[in-house]
Amino acid sequence: MNGLTDEQLLLRNLKDAGCDDLTIERYLKLKKEGREREQMRLLSLHRASLLDRLHVNQRMIDCLDYLIYQMEHKQ
């Protein structure tokens, strides 16, 4: 494959998903303790946070699109 261990791939995936160091540390601790349900909850919370930010950004884009539309159709 690409020569990375499972642990390295996991770390890369968590970082690519936008997890901060504290979240990664908590996830790995839960993994080590075999607490899969808590791992899932942590990932779900992070996902919900990302979705919230996405929705906020989408509303801002919608506002800009509206302003652009108004300017283009002003004449």
C-alpha cells in the first residue's frame, strides 16, 4: 500500500477530518480503553460541529449571492 501503519492512517484521517489535538488524544485514549461507543459519540459530535459551520457558511454565501443578484439586476 503506501507504507503507513494503521495508526498513522488513523491519525491522518482524524487530522484530515479537522479534529484538533485534544479530540485526537481523547479518541486514541478511548480506543486504547476499548470504549467504541464513546469513540462514536466523539466523532458524531465533531461531525455535527462541522455541519453547523457548513450551514453558517452556506447562509453567508446565500447573502452574498443575493447581493450580487441585486447588483446585477439593478439596471
